[in-house]
Amino acid sequence: MSWTAAVGVLLLAAGWLQLPGLAVVRAAGLRGVTAWGAAPLVSVGVLAGSAVVGGKLGIGWGPAVPILATVLVAVGAFGARRFRSGRGVREPDGRWTGPAAAAGSVVAAGIGLTAALVGMGRPDAVSQTFDASFHYNAVARILDTGDASALALGGLVNSPSFYPAGWHAVVSLVASSGAGIVTASNMTALAVAVVVWPATQLLLVRQLVGPSAGAALATPLLALGFGAFPWALVTYGALWPNLLGVALMPAAVAVVAVLAGLVRGGSLSRRGALALTVVGVPAVGFGHPNAVFGLAVVAMWPLIWGTAGAVLRRLLAHRWITASALVAVAAGTLAAAYWVMVVWPVLDGIRGYEWQPFETWASGWYSVLTSSPNDFTAAWTISALVVAGAVTALRRARTSWLVAAWITTGALYVMAAVTPSSKWTGVWYNDSPRLAAMVPVVAVPLAVLGTLALAGLVRRAAASLPRVQVTMRPAVASAAALAALVAASGGLYQRAHAESLAGIYQHPSEVLLLPGQQEFLTRAGAMLPPDAVVAENPWTGNALLWTLADRQVLFPHLTGQWTPEQRIIAERLRDAATDPAVCAAVRATGTGYALTGPPTLWSWDPQSRTFPGLDDLRGVPGFEPMAGEGPSTLYRITACDAEVPSDADA
């Protein structure tokens, strides 16, 4: 697919991520930047929630389900608005706030998409990463079964537990338009990065700064300047559900700041914030539970600030009982969060991951201060703005919590980078990129505050020019400061972001698919009946047969909770002609075909060699070759007289 054609797919993905929520929040009375920034939170909540309800009711997943859900929720929001007192928006945007936000968003999207065009190479390029097989095939499963519920998606790898399906629900809607799963995944990732993330940051900054046109212009641009997010989670993993969850965090943090009483004269009432909380927290969870834990860490600080202020006011008014009650509730909430994240035995499996340390405490904090975690290029200009913004934030009681949140998220990254594992980072798999991604959630608004401070210096400098009377508007000064930033940073470090994308799309150090393998899988799929089930070693990349050719594979991900029948096939399929247990497993799973090839991704990993029954089957009795190219060969299993149509190889 060409990039010109892919633009339509990108717009479709952005539409699903923005428009359902925009319809709902507009019906609820929100307007302007606030409505735009709150929309993704509501969209994901409506889409993922309707997928769960549809799955329970046996309604097949497709565009009609979220559209109907959007209409119902919007009607409910409109009705609630008519019967409540007050208005959703208490402080309208300034005359230039909306146009400035739009201009900043368009320029930021252009810069981000240019990096993607250079880095990806092609819009349908396969992500050569560990988790790509799971995410691609999860979408394939949704398209085949018509069930996008978070309660069902874990069935892909026989896991009965909840699996966040917000990402996959959106991609499946995009892919159902005929875009193809790979292109739909790539364009959805870009839509999250260049549309959703700047939008939710706009909501957060709008509550903290007010209707400042300069802040509205700066926010989308600065949001795309950090390597740790969104770009790292587009490429690492690929952690696309995490990408979506973290992208929604700023909107949820904005809601918490309003509820905590740290926003005065903002564009969102407490009642509106409470309604968004009901939708928003589950939405972040449908993105990924990691993001919920991140939200708990960041949101803890505005809640502490707000509670401290409320307690102090009550103590001064001699309202001892209510002050004590607030302290007790706050302490209980923090204790409950600590228990869930650090102690709860259910999460022990997640906390058990270990990684090789690669930073020292000193270098780790240097990485935080220079916005260069996990060996990203040091972002000196943006980092200077973050530090300047931190100084500015400390001078304002209602924004000083940002500094505490920035230090906390930075400390969590450093802890993950310098230790194999820690109880404090366990719920993020002790994985430093996941933790580093949380830092920009608060670093972006700090950078915006720094930009406004710099714009103030520009205005004062212009006003002091000798023999020249210059009156510069704040927005113009902000635009001048941003232009200098973009120029000094090489287009917001565009080259570094493009190289990060190229590292998994064009020049991966480890490959999931060998050259020519993608084309072979597409041809092989065309030779198989639609209901075929194909056994393969997923570490060979052949698991993408389901993604590329819509033919189900027996092992859709590199790891999983495989059934006894699957394990027999993995270990002993080549003995099918002599081992009755193998044929029993073949019939039980409906497997009629096998794909062979050498392990490609992480061939050094011992798990890649746990499929000996699917090694080279040349000359093995009971297997009829159908097609082959390079090291890959497709076989029809004849040893068990499996129920395969006689013309399957036609």
C-alpha cells in the first residue's frame, strides 16, 4: 500500500479514536479544546465497553456495535445535561485558543508523520518484534469470531483472564474496511501517537494553564518531542496496548486535578470530571492495566495536594472531625493502592520478571534530566524547557504537584534501569521502557510552562529594544519561542524518532520474517481452505499466516498456555505416522496442515526450540509437500487421515 492510500486508513483510525467520544462529550455540554481532549478517553471507553457487552449478548463485533453504543451514551449524556443544574463548560476558550490548538496539532502531526514515513518505509511494513504476532493475530481472531471483548481475547493463547482489548477493538474496526491488519495496526499506532496523545495533553494543559493560546499552540508540538513516549512504545515490544493506555493518561490526570480542587475557573466542572472518571479509568484499563498503575502514581500527587489543602482549611475552621475523616480516607486509599501494586499475590507473576541492569544511579538520573532514557538521543532543548517549567510550577501552589510527579516517575524509571527487579516497579514487569513512557505525561505540561516562561522573556526583550516600540502578544511570543525550539532540535528530534522506527521496520537486528517469507505466506494461505488450521513453530514467523492470509494457526504467539494436544503436536507431530496420540491431538485440534522453517526471531532463546515436532519434515512419512520457498515449506498432514478437503492443494 502507498502512503497516499494509507492516509485514508490513518484518518479512519483517528476517527474511531476521536469521534465517538466527541459526540458524547459534546452532548454532555463540553466544547472547544476540552471536548477535543476528553474525546479519546470516552471513545476508548465506549468502544471497548460495547465490545464486552456485545460479546456477552452474542452480538457480532463490527462498526454497528460502537456506533449504536455511541448514540445511546450520547443521548444519555444529553438527557443528564438537561436535568442538571449548571453547565459542562464553566470557562470558555479564548478567541485564539482553538485556532492555536488546531495549528499546533496540524504542525505536530506533520512532523510526526514525516518521521513515520522515513522510519517505517512502507505503511504496511511488518513490525519485527516479539509481541507483534500476538497483537496481529488477536485482531485476526476478532475478525474471524466477531468477538472483541476483553473477556475473550485471552483465549487466543488459552488464557481465561481479562486481557485489555481496547487497542485490538479499534484496529479490528480499521482493518474491517479492507486495509489489512498490518496497515491498520501501523496507522492506528500513528493515530494514537500524533492525534490522541497531543489531544489528551491539551486537556491536561487547558485545566492547568487556562485558555492560553500560547499553551494550546505549544502542547501538541512538545508532546511529540519526547523519545520515551510516544515513539518508544510504537517500536518497543511492540507494546501497542500500552501505547494506547499511556496516551489516555493525561486526560485522566486532568480529571483528577479537577476533582482534587486544584483547578480554579477551569473548563471542566467537578460534576463533569466525575462523569469522565467513571468512563475514563476503565478506558485506561482497556488500553492496558500498566497505564492504570501509572495513573495511580501520577494522580496520587494532585490528590495529596488537594487533600492537604482541604484538611488545612478544615483545621483552620476547627472542623476536626471532617479533617480527620479526609486524612483517614486518603491514607486508606494510598494503603489500598500500595497493597494492590506491591503485595497482592495475583500479580506475583508480573512482578517476577527480571532484566539486566544497564544504568547507574547517576546515569539514570542524567537520562531523566536530558529526556534520553533507554539510550535515546539527549533532548537538550526540550529538557531545558522541562527544568524551566519545573521552576515555574513550584512557584504556583496548584501546579507544584507536577514536579513531585515528574520526580516520582523518573525515580521509577531509574530503579528499573539499575536493578534486575524491584517491588516498586514489579507491576510494570520491571520493564524500564514502560516506566520511562510515564515521565512525559507530566514532563509535557512542565515543558509548556517552560515555553510560556521563555515567551515572557521574548516579550520583555522585544519591549526593551532601543528606539523601537514593540508590543508582542503572548501567543506570538510563544510561536517565536516554539519556532526556535523546532529549529534548534532538528524538527523536535525527528531524525532520532525516524531511526527508532527504522530499527524495527526496516533495519531490525532480529527479524520475525525472513526476506520473501511474507509473500510466501500470502501464497500459501491462498492454497488452503478458509477453515484450515495450520501447525507451525511461531518463532519462525509462520504464525503470521493468520495475519497475512486469514488462515488460522495452531500457535498464534511465541508463548502461551498451550493445551496438552497442542504440546503433543509441538513436540511429536513428525511421529504422526507411528504415534496414535499424535493423530488424536491432530483430530482434536482440527489441524490439517503444517508449516516448517527455522527459528528467526530470538533464535538463541531456548523457547524457540520447544517445537521439535515441527522441525524439517522433508521425507517424513505422512506429510505431503504443497509449496515451499527458501527454508519454509507447507505440508498437508496425511498420516492421520485428517478431515481435509481432497482439493485443498488445488
